[in-house]
Amino acid sequence: MGGGSGPKRGLFDDLAGMAGGAFSVLAGARAEAEAMGRAQVEAMVQRLELVRREDLDAALEVARRAREQAEALEVRVAALEAKLAQAAPAADASIDPGQSVDGG
């Protein structure tokens, strides 16, 4: 009575082995397709001269810092110009009108 289950078990083992092999082939094909897709996208990015998000974020950060430094320098220049404007009338007042600037 138990002899009838032998060939069925062998058939199921064979089917399971074939299915497992098919899955590994499909997984390999999927990985290869993804790699090819990535390569195609990378080539298109190079042709279109697009940048990666990380590169764009880094460039934006550099630009932000440069803008902040420029604004700080504008404030310093304005303060120095104000000091210079205040010092100029005092220096002009200390010079005798009959005396030349070069001392002669």
C-alpha cells in the first residue's frame, strides 16, 4: 500500500527542485536588469549633465555660507565707512586753512 506514494514524492521533489532553480534564475535576472537599469540612468544623467541630490545639497550649503559671510562683510564695511565719515570732518577741522596737507 505504501508503494504508491514513492513516485508522487519523487515528482514533487523534482517540481520543487525545478521551481527553486527557476526562482534563482529569476532572482539573478532581476538583479542583472536592475544593474542595467542603473547603468542606463547613470548614462542619461551624464548626457543631460544632471547632478545628484547630495551634490546639489552640498553646493546649496556652500552658497548659503557665502551669502552669510557676504552679509556680515557688508555690515562691517558699513560700520567702517561710518567711522571713516565721522573721522574725516575731525581731521579736516584740525588742519589750518593756510597750511597745505603735505605740511609745506
